[in-house]
Amino acid sequence: MTYFLRSRLPLVILLGLLINNGFSASIKAAPDGGALAADKAYSAAFAKADQATLSKILDPEFTWTDRTGKTHPKAEILPVLASLAADPDAEIQTMDAGQVVLIHGSHRIPSQNVSVRFVRVWVKRQQGWQLLVYQETIKAEKTPEKRSGFGSPSDGGPISCENPCNTVPYKPEAPAEKEVVRMWQDVEKTVLANDVEAWAPNFTEDFLFVTPDGGVPLNKADRVTMITNLRKNKTTLIPAEVVSMKVWVLGDAAVMRSEHKPKHGRLLHVTRLLEKHNGHWQIAFGQQTAVEEAH
């Protein structure tokens, strides 16, 4: 298993990776094991369908969203571990945001004969690292020419963005959560206006977006090009309404889990990672899964 790391990943975690890839076993990991050690323990327990171990690793608020968009709480996942077994992870990349570490890649699910893009979001709690979010998105055999997951064209009709631009069905419990929600709403307003200059500063340079169409993930430059073309073509995309939302802020990192109903198309389940840099929140990662059946 190979992890591709962002440059600011702590050295002690990098040393732990060297161990996993066959380097000197005398090198020791961090005292608390680190998120990658927790992820390795999770994978081992999952392979054995070890409910007792996984019960301790999974956060009390853990959710599992499968490739069809159906979301399950911890209590529903533990009894069915064997049916969820997957082949070894591939294309693994890691984003280290301090108290949140995100691991994403792809793997095949033999029982379903399908490949998915996955994300695992680890959060640092007092008792150690715990898995907060697991989400799958179908991996397409070929990237679609027309990408999805960005809103619905207005087609000249009336434009309303009360939800999400001004209101969402979520009441933040802390000031930091409120900051994150407000920042994200401001981003939606820039999308509505195709204001690429205002949009860009709200995303990290290594931003990555896993789209519901299952194609190759998009980076920041890809999205800048898309928004620029929309402006040139005078096309307005109406942001999808928020159906539900939850935000966790841990230090200078935040996790946002939400579901959105576009004007056209299926409900979308979304996981985002945000990071605070120089007092400003930025989106570092987003993954969307289309919900095939209503909850």
C-alpha cells in the first residue's frame, strides 16, 4: 500500500509510511500511532470483520455512504462487514490537515463486481484517531465528456438561491462552524455569478473534486476553466438546495457532510474537507455521490 503525501505531512508519519513499504522496521511511529497507523489497523480489522475492534475505531457519529448514495450509521455497518469486503486500495493519496486526515483512492468490491472511488476521513479525538466518514462514488470506466455535479442550468428561467446562498437547514453550534457555513455560502454565490476571480481564493492550490459521474477527479485549474467557460457562454448554474448538513471543526480543519437537491437530477451526498489558512477557510477536497434511491 503506497500513500502519496502532501508536503506538510509530519515527518513522523512519513517514517511510518517507510515502514509499511518495506524500510527498516526499527523506525517507530508517533506515540499515538497517527492517522495512517489507525487506517492500517482499520483495514486489518475490516478484512477480518472484527466488530469489536472496529467499534472502537469508528467515531460515534460515523457514517458509511455506499456507491448508490445510501448512508448508514455505525450500528448498521458493524453487523454486515463481511459483505462490504474490498480488494486492496489503489491510487491512494493523503491530505493532512492537522486534526483531520483524509485518505482517498479507489478499490474494487468483488461481491458487487464494481470499482469505486473512496474517501476515509479521520479525526483526532481525545481517545485517539477515529474514522468519521467513509464514502464511495462509482468509478467510471471512461471519464464522461460532460461532467456532472455543479448545479442545474437556469435555461433562461427564474433564478432563486435563497437556499443555499442565504439560508440552509442547519444551525451551527459554535462560532467556528458558523464561519465555515458562511464561507461555503459565499462560494455558492460566486458559482451562481460565474465569478471565477472571487471563487478561486476559497480553494487550496491542491484542491481535488471527486464528481458523481465517476470520472477522473478534477483539480482547481479544471474548475477555473469550467467556470470561465460558463461565463463566456453566459450560462448560469443554479446551486443545489441543501437538504441536510453537519459540520465538525477540529482546530484549523473542518469536515462538512451534506445532501443537496439540484433543480434537475438526483439528490447528491457530499463530503468536504476545509482548512483554515491565515485566518481564511478554504475548501481542500470535495466528493459527491448521486443518491440512486430516495431515503
